[in-house]
Amino acid sequence: MVAACATPGDEPGQIADPLEPINRYIFAANLAVDTTVIEPVATFYRDFVPDPARDSVRNFLRNLESPVTLANDVLQRDLDAAGVTTKRFFINTTIGVLGLFDPATDMGLARRDEDFGQTLGTYGVGPGVYLVLPILGPSSLRDVAGNVVDYYFDPLNYYADNTDRGHITVLRAGIRGVDARARTIETLDEIERTSIDFYATIRSLYHQRRQSDIRNGSAPSLPKLDLTGDTEDDRTASLEN
Amino acid sequence: MMRLRPFLLALVLATTFAFSATAQQAHADTEKFIASLGDRALQVLVVDSQSEAEREDAFRGLLSEGFDLRLIGRYALGRYWRRATAEQRSEYAKLFEDFIVDTYVARLGEYSGETLKVVSSRADDRDTIVHSEIVGDGRPPIRVDWRVRNGEDQLKIIDVVVEGVSMLLTQRDEFASVIQRSGGNVEGLLARLRDKNSDGE
């Protein structure tokens, strides 16, 4: 049904986008919110909060995510990764002063982010369709489902629910968002400037990045260049022009 | 018959060994090619006393030396290449070159002044993939993979993959979207590229 439409999904390696008109609308709205609110806040945060402080904020938030990562390591049957996540949590919570610092990385225990969207990906579940969420930005059907499941893997959410402190999770999401945006100000500006279709570029980057995360960066690290229907004659022709 | 066996075995061993030795030599050459080109590119991109125009010229030189721009452009157009007329193809080739220089300067420019470390390489179809890392101080190394094609006795890069994201595939997805939105007409893409390239000047 979806495959029959002339959506980008019928190009090899692309993510299906049957909701493209709605997605583009939300994308444009997100850009407006970003320009007027999020980017200025992120710029302020970057320019007025010293680097070490911002790194500590990020380390702290990442350390809090450890249970979610661990659950997904286990669900991906990657016990080595589960071991690394566990060690990182204990080292960074103790020596790293409640996660403000990340001495584990210096000890050779590199952080690797896992979420249930990736776990589904390792089970062979495709992204479904591309979605642009209000404020939150690019996602997919699979990854939204993943976010819902990850919510229940996170002890902090239970704590917040049980003690009527829902604002904790909202605050955390806000800080995480501003921090992430603060680290991509130049990059995103450059991508927007050099794009002739910013929406399509972001869609492609999102999809490729998720595919790479699911493979954990290991081989095959490069997507195949699929030249279905091409022949060497075409190539020669291109070189003669 | 029995006597032939050791001989055959030796022959097989010898050819296998010779083959793998040449393959290894080819890999080493490709790795060297990337290491030297990468280092020069990162140095060119260093924001220094050079003006923007000078940097772009130097980078353009390196791009045309190290990259098969025609083939990259051809891949980036994907299946629409076959629908384009000869005039459209040749205009596209010119527009694409300007476009890609600007894009690569912008997207790779943030790694200026850092060092490129070649890690390993492997064969992939008719290409060699060279795995490398860009190492800067204070941040984790960035994984960069290069797809190198050995065509006509010359090594040429056809794709740069940064942290699993291929420049070439990104461009192809973007171009496909532009063409689809102009009713499947390649002219729509050419118009956008013309606009884009005249913007920057």
C-alpha cells in the first residue's frame, strides 16, 4: 500500500514518508520555534555556561539514563555491553561524583547509547514511516514506540510519578534538549545553508544515523551504492560528457 | 598422480600468497592515498590568514584531484540520470561541482586543524573502504570512512561517510526529493542548483 505511492520510500535505502505534507508542515513550525526560542536559549546556554559545567550537566543526565541503556543492552543480548554500562554507572556514580564526571571513559569504558528503537532494529523491525514530531523533531513509527517503552525502563519516571514530581521529567527533557541543541548550532546552520531541500536532508541524515546506531557502527559501516538498472555504458557516457 | 599433489598444493599456496600480497599492497597504497589527502585537506581548511575564497580554491583543487566528481554527481542523481538529456547532464555536472565544493567545505570545515588517522581498510565490491578517525583534542574521535575506487590506474574517492552518514547518499536523497517535488523533472533540480550557486557569490 505504502510502497505503491510515489514516496521517497521507493528509492532503495530511503525511509518511507507517506505523511510528507504533514511532516513538512510540522518541520516548518519546528524551525520557526527553533529560530525564535530554542536556538537563542541554546546559544545563551553555550555562551554563558562554561564548558566544564555543561559537560557535567550532560554527564549527569547520561548517567541517569544508564538503566535504560542497560535494559536495552540485555534485550539485544549484548552482555559485554551490559557489563560496560554497569561498570560505567558504578564508576561514574562514585568516583565521578554522582555522574557529574565521566572517569569511566578514560578507563577505556566508552559510552554507547542504546534505546528500544535500536533494540527493535536489531530484531529486524524497520523504521515504519518517517515522522516529524512537534518540538521533538525527526523520528519514526518504530522509534516513537521505542521511546514509550524506554519510558517504562527508567526508574526516574516511576519516582516522579509516585511522588507527584512530574516536573522532574519535563525539566530533564528540557535541559537535555537545550544541551543537545547547543552542541549542534554551527553544524545545523551549515547544513541548512548548504541544502537545497533542508527537510529531505534532515530526513536522510536521521535515517542513516539510526541505521548506523543500530549496527553500532560496525561493518557493514557503509551503505551499498545501489545502481539498480545501471550499466557500465551509462558510466562511460557520464565520463564522456 | 600422487606426485602431482604436492606440486598442485604448492602452486595453489603460491598463487594465494601472491594474490593476498598484491591485495595487501593495494590496501596499503589506498590507505596512504587517504592519509596524505586527508591531512592536506584538513590543513587547507584551517581557518587562518587565508581568505574564504583562497581556502575554497585550494580545497577545490584537492577535491578534483582526490575525488571522482563526475561519478559522484552521477550517483547523486540516481535513477534520474537516465531520464536526463545530454544537455541536462552536462549542465548538471558543472552545477554539481560548484555545489559539492561549497557543501564539503562547510560540512568538513569543522574538522579543520585536526589530524586524520587511518585505522584499517577492506575491500567492498570494486571499491576499497578506508576506515579512519579524525582526532581532535578534547573530543572523542570521529569515525570517517572513505570509499575509494580504483579506476584507470588512479585512486579516486567517491564517498565520505562521517559517523555512519554518507555524504553521497544524503545528497542523492535530497536531489531525489527535489526532483519528485517538481513532478519528476530534472529541470527542477537544475533550477535549484543554479539559484543555490549564484546565492553564494
